[in-house]
Amino acid sequence: MTLDFIQKSALSCGFNLCGSASCREKTEHKKFLQNYLDNSYNAGLGYLERNFEKRLDPRLLIPGAKSIIVCAVSHNNMAWKEQKNSNYKIASYALAKDYHISIKKMLNELLTILKSENPEIKARVFVDTAPILEKAWAVEAGLGWIGKNSLLITPEFGSFINLGEIVLDIELEEYSEPYINSHCGNCTRCIDNCPNSAIRAPKIVDARRCISRLTVERNVGDCEADYPTHDWLFGCDMCQCVCPFNEKAKTYTNIEFAPVIEPTKLSTQYIESMNNDDFIEIFKDTPMNQKR
């Protein structure tokens, strides 16, 4: 099964980028991850502490794993520009349908195509729900580099992307060339413009200060009262808004990632007066409605 076939198949399923890598232990990330946890930068997010060794090696997570396919899709809807003066802001990804559902469907479609070529394949799909270093694997699969804001940045689509993976029990005929270079250079815009100074150093985000953590996973830990959310209702795009690579990035191409909410049409008065039924009706299909 060639890399070209896999990539073309991924594009046909609605992804914008696709690459592959051979499964191995990512020993080069072990010290970084341990230091991150030792400094409590995970802010009570226990899932980052669990399955430490499995997180570093997908072969421990999935016995027999030999290859990983990493796919990316843009959700860049330009809302991050349109909301600049809004009293309540919502992260761009949360304005579309829940990406977990959309991407899982796309990955399963891709897996069906791959199995049509090799019915003996055994595989599992993952969308932000397993102890996998997905950004690190995206780099190894040649999709881009990890920026100083700790997000994957791709040359064509910037950082407004979502990732999904397929882990296979077969060796592929060829693997992608890893993305070696970072193009951040001396730029520190993401660090300088984080409202709560959550980016303590390049690639190190202190979740105790991070607005995304404070608004999305508010019930975890005890640090919510320590830092403000700066008018962000759910998530935060600040470190992406100022990134030069997002200024020229292409917008989304897959209609599944089109906004289902226009946040600029939700008045401050309406947001502050809405009840639970109103909330569910407006945000029912998005990641904001986490209990649906």
C-alpha cells in the first residue's frame, strides 16, 4: 500500500493533509513530558498523567501496532478575526459541528478504503481521545512543526486544524519524511500576546493559566478563580490570532467544518440571559454541548 494511495484516499474523505510514520517509542519526548507533569503544568488534567509509557509508545497502547497514519483538516472559518471586538468570544473550532464526530467518521471512511486494498488490516482510529502524542506524530508524518504556542503549524493551513489518527498492524511500503525545521524563528507573538502569560516558554503551556483550559474543563482542578478568561466564553484563539502563519493560511474546504453558529449575531444581552434550553438549542451540535 503506497503512501500516495493513502494520501489521495485521505483527501477524498475530506482531509486536507495526510502523512504516515512507523510506530516506535518517542524517547526524545520523555524528559519534556515528565518535566511538564513535575511542574504541574497539566493543572489537574489527570488524563495527561495516566498511561505515561503508552503515551510515548503506541505499540504499548495497541499490541501489534506498526504504522500510524496522521490526518489533518482545517477549521479556519476566520471567526478569530470577526470576533475581535465582541464581548463574548468562542474558539473557532467550537463554532462548527463537533470535530470528534466528524473526524471519526472521516477516518472510518478512510479505513474502509484501506481495507478494500488489504482486507487483513487490523486498525483503530483515534480523535483526541487516547494517550497518543498526536502533534509529535504529525511532525514525524511530515505535516508541519510544533510552534512556540505548542500547537501544530502547517505551511498551508496554519494552526487552525484538527488531527486524527489511524494505527495499523502492518508495515507500509513507505513513510513520510518528517518535518525537520521550525519556521517560527525569533517570533514570539504567541508568547507575548497570551492574556494570562500561559506560555511560560516555547512549547510549554501552563494549563493553570490557559483560557482554553479554564473555559472548557472548568470543573477540573482548583485554579479557575486565579486567572481571568478575558471575554472568552469557550476556548481561546489568542495565540493563534497573532501567528503570522495564520494570516496567510487557507480557510476550511470541508463543509463539515463550516460554522453552524455566527457568534457576532449573539448579543451580549442574549448570552447573559439565556437559559439551559436556549443554550442546548444553539450549541447542540458543537463541542460546547459536551453533555448531549
